[in-house]
Amino acid sequence: MASGEPRGRLLVVDFDFFFHNPYEGLAAPHRGDAVLYDWAHAENQLLREIIWPIRAEGFLRAGIEPPRCEGYENFWERFTFTSDNPPLFYADSNLYAGRLSPRHYALFDLEITAWQDVHLFDAHHDSGYPHQYGPASFEEWAESGEFSCEDWMLVHHAKGSRLALTYPAWRPNGDSHPPMIPLHTTVDDGGEAALPFDAVFLCRSGSWVPSWCDDQFTELLAAFPGRAHLFPGSEWAHPRLDPLPHARRMADIFTDLRDRLEAQAISATLPPATDYRRRAPPRATARL
């Protein structure tokens, strides 16, 4: 292979792959009504950190324990790597996956600036979503070259990488909007990957995966069979503040207020109390 041509295979894993969202995919009775998952999504502090106690309270008030990630155990065992100590970068946003080249991992030589293959495991294709705030096509995107967590895969397409996406089994129909670029998509069958990878990027997706699942992210990261490092310069706070104690207090307050209001409403509809005690008959009298 000539120097400078794409080389190597990058595995990108988004942690929301393991968070079954019935609002976006298959129904799951044990995870509650899909409406509970009708969440706004954007990468900002409000939706990454502040909002989770309120959302957790919604589950508790519905009588459901806040749902957790599923299927991440033994995930890395499905893959093989080209070294005994493979490199991994992690961050909160998949935005950083658009910046990654073999140079970041000190692979091959400095002339290799593009991957031959990028394989994404994600609940979203991250390959451009036409809407009023962004480009409507790859060509329109290429005019600016700016990218976000929504379209970082376009960066690798522009460099000539082959792109593949595996959706989780809970989302077999994928995104409602098709990708802007050629993208080979499959639905996860739980099997082993056919080809080895040279490097990995793992993102937490804190605006999509609740903060009460941060311990599970820690477990997945710790189980990686190589060296893991935070992506340099990325914003990172982990674990986030546990939202469940606050959510449980708020749910208890709500339940107490509801019970009091229901008791008052029932009391207001009852008829006035009546004294049914029997009165003594009048004493008999006689006229002389």
C-alpha cells in the first residue's frame, strides 16, 4: 500500500447502543411506556447533567425503576485486535470520533491520515440528518466542513474511508432519516466481528444515556483489553452526580401531596354527618 493511502480499521462504540429506548425502537414492557422516553436531545450541560433527576422521577412516579443499560457485558470479547495492547480513546461526545486518524494512536506512520474502515456500533447513524439548522446533503456539508455528533462520519467519508454501521437489536428499523453518504448498515446479531481492529473510540453520550448508568460505562471501559485514555482536551466529568436520591425524594413528595389531595376530595363529596342516637321518649304525666 502506498504511503498516505487510507490504512487500518477503527471501531467506534456509542454507549447508547446499550440503552434500549422504546420511543426510538422496539416496545419493551419491562422498561415502561415509550412516552417516558420522549426526550429532547442535544449536547449541552442541561441535557447531559441537569435534567436526569427530573426524568428519573418520571419513571418512579410511574412505578418503574429507572431503566439501565443492557447487553454490554462481555462486549469486547466479540472483537479481535491487531495488537495485544490495543489503544482506546474515550470521551462524552462522538464528535471527537470525527477528529481521529491513525496519527492519534501512533499507528503506522505520520503520512497515514485516514482509516481504511470505520465501523460504528450505535443507535444512530451519525451520518447527517437534514433539518433546518444544518446541511441538507453531503455536498452542502462539504462547503463548510464543520461537523458535530450528528455528522462526524461525513469527515471519514470525505477522506475515502469505507463506512459501516451496526444498529442495536432493539432498533432494527434504524433512524427515520437515511444517511447522506454510502453506509453499509446491519442489525446486531450478537456475533463476533469477522475482521480485527487497530484502534477503538468509546463515547458515553451523556445526553442520551442517563447519568444513573455511569457505573455501567465505567465497567465497560474497565473491561477493555488494552490501554484506554481520555481524548486530549475533551470535556469530561465522570461519574456525574447520582440523580436517583433527589428523584426519589421528589417522587415521595409528589405521592404524599397526591394522597392528601385525594383524601380532601373524598371528604368534600361525603354528605354531612347525621346524629342517629335514639332519644328517650317523653315522660308520661297524669292529671289529678
